[in-house]
Amino acid sequence: MKRRALTLVVLGACVVLLGAVGGLLAWHPWSRASADATAPSDPPLKFVQISQVGQDLLRSIELIGPAGSIELDNLEGSWQIVKPAVLKVNKSRMDDLLFSLANLGSERVIEESPRDLSIYGLEPPVITVRVTLTSGEVRELYLGDMTPAGDSYYLMAKGNPRVFTVREHHGAYFHYGVRELWEGGLTPIDGTDIVYLRLRKAGRTLVELRKTPELYKSDIEFRGATLSVVYPYTSAPKPADLNFLGEFAKAFSSLGSTIAVDAGPKSLARYGLDQPDGELEMRDGKGATLHVFLGNQDGQVLFVRFEGDPTVYGADPNVLAIVSVEPFQFVNKYAAIVKLDNVDRLAFVAGTTRHVLEVKRTTQGSEEGAQWLVDGRSVDVKAFKDFYVAAVSLQIDALRDRPVSGDADFTMIFSLNTGTVRTFTVRFVPYSQEFYAVFKNGAGDILVNRQQVKVLLQSLEQLAKAAKA
């Protein structure tokens, strides 16, 4: 009984104490009224209105953080960025920010009179939000770190000693930078749907890719996509390597977190942007464009500028390594791909040795009822197709940089059943001890390792023996 009585006394004291704390929570310098609603938790929590003001009474907003200062002005009901440059504001993002400033509340007071603000990321604050009203009154909010729970941020208001928590979305809005608030900000590029790319170094074009639908339709070789490397291969555009292109585009995602360095530079020369060393332009199928100029590097900062934006930004200097690529890296590495559906016969000639693969179809374009022959003898269809895939999967190792002539050591002759050109001849001419120069219908600038051809010929002999068995 004594223990029970003592417990009741302690509980009663707790209720009194909680009531006193609830009274304290109702006071704040910006509030005109406080809601009396209690959150369904134990102990009860009081909702505290931190900021409540009509959006039409907001004249200017300043967001001050590690990336610098952003200022927004309300000009006759229309908001715009005025610092770091005069820029059109993104209405949706601006509405987010105004919503938080006009109706900011907290469901929890963390500490009434904190002695150490650094544990909350408030000494100094991560973000300072300075608001000027049409009356001339200036108010400030101080945003700290995210809470360990990850669903809210620590926050204080000027003139109020208490540390609050505010919901995660409020903190996210106060973290908005130029890239989020600017209507013309950096739009993410879809690396799986690039339709144009141009990379320039030291004032000259290094590589250019664009859509070539007509080439895709008329080319004997299967290109895999309509995108081609058209420069520096102007006479014979190369099919693009979409895997490499996707990784290349993805590597530029870091530019979304650039830091504003100079909003209105008097001279671009000090940043190396008057005559930029590098320039990259990419566009995806949805119309998103990334057009960036690369300037000088200062320690761990690379100065960059975006087309249409006067601001100079600081970016990750690792971007320089990304753009230090060779045009050949964008090229699809298959030496000669011809779709089997378009092939009736494929002859291989190596010296005095000759073998012929043949598909005898009953219906053009269909494999139903077809015969699969090697040197006129039937062979297992899987073995036939496996070898054919190997034959059209020879990899390009390099592009030749000097003329070459002479007889071919090895030749593949495709007899086609469609198109205006019905014969496609691929010749492998000795180039060096390591490489063959490959000529396709008399033209070509690619090199293939001799070992690849040697392995292919060995597989051909095994297939021919299987057909005789």
C-alpha cells in the first residue's frame, strides 16, 4: 500500500509538471494564437505556432547557408531571385518556401534554455532564413541539423531561447539553392535517352553524337540505335556505345550540387571562362539540356558556367577527368554486325580454305521449316547460331592511323536477302603483328586483334567437322 501511495504521488507531480511545461509552450515571439490540440501521445505535446503571417505581407526573403546567400524579392506580387543574379523563380518551389514561412509550427520543444547549441547544428546554424515584411519588420529563423530520427530538423527563432523541431519538408524547403529556385535551373539529363552530345576542348570539337535515322534504316550493319558518332568520323559515322554514353551522362549528376561563387562577374577571365578549356552540351529525348562551360581549377574547386546563367559556380574538379575521353570510347565496339534474318549465305575464305554457312528458308524472314547448312550439310541449329553470333561479335580494338594495303588473310562474304546492296564483304588485311585492318565493302578504318580471328577460324573448323559427322 505504501508503494502504491508513493506511485500515485509521483504521478500526480508529473501531471502538474507537464501542465506547467504546456503553459510555457504556448508562448513565442511570432505567434498570434496557439492551437490547443494535443498530439495522441504520452506525454501530451502542445503544437507551437512559430511563424504565422500572410504571404502578401512578405516583401523579401534571404537564405544564408554554406553555398552563399540567395535573396528573393516580392515585386508587386511577383517573386524573383535578385541575388546571386536576377533570375526568374520557379513558381512551384517558391510556393513551397512561402508555405513554410507563412505557417511554420512545431510539435515538440526540445530544450527551453539550451546551453550548447552546437549539438543541434545551431552554433552556427546550417541555414539562416531572414524575412523582411512590408512593414519593415525583420524576422529570422535558424535551421540546424536533421534529428536522429530523420523526420525533422532542429530550429530556433530570433528572440526565442527555445530549440524546436520542425517537419522534414520545412527543412528541405529552407535548403533550396539557386538550382532549385531558378526556373532555368539544371534539369537532370536522362542518360538512357541521349539524342545529342557535343564535347569541345580548347575551342575545337572533340566528339559529336546525334540521331541518324536514315543511316539506321539503310545501313547494312545492325547499328542498335539511331544515335551515331558523327565527329570526328564524318565520312563514316560510327554507331554509338549506349552503355558508355549512359555512364558518361550519369557522371555529370554532381553538377546539380554546384556552389554559386560569383553572381555578376565583372570578368570571366579570372575564372578561365572567357575562353573555356572545355564545353559540354547534352540533350535528352524529353528536351532537357545540359550546356556547361569548364574554366580554371582553384584547389578543390573547378569554376563552371551554365548556358543562360550569368553566375559562376564551383564544381567538383573530377569533372575534368570525365571529359578527358577519346572519341573512340563513344563508339560501339562490334566490328561487323549483320542480322541473321537478312542473311541467306555467309562464306568464309582463309587462304585455300573455304566454308559456307547457309540458311535455306521456306518463307523469307522466317525460320520456320528452315534448313541450317554448313558446306551443304545439315548442322544443329543451336551450333549454327552460336557460331554466327561469334562471327558478328568480333570486337574493334582501335582505329587505324595510317594507310594499309595488300591481300586479305581472311574474308567474310554475306549474301543478303534485303536492301539495295545484296553482298557485304568484310576483309581482314594484315596491319601489324597484333592487328588486322578491317575493310567493309572496300572501306574501313578499324583494327581487330589477330587472336580474335584465329579463335573464330578454329571454331569454324569444329563446326564444319560436326556437319560431316
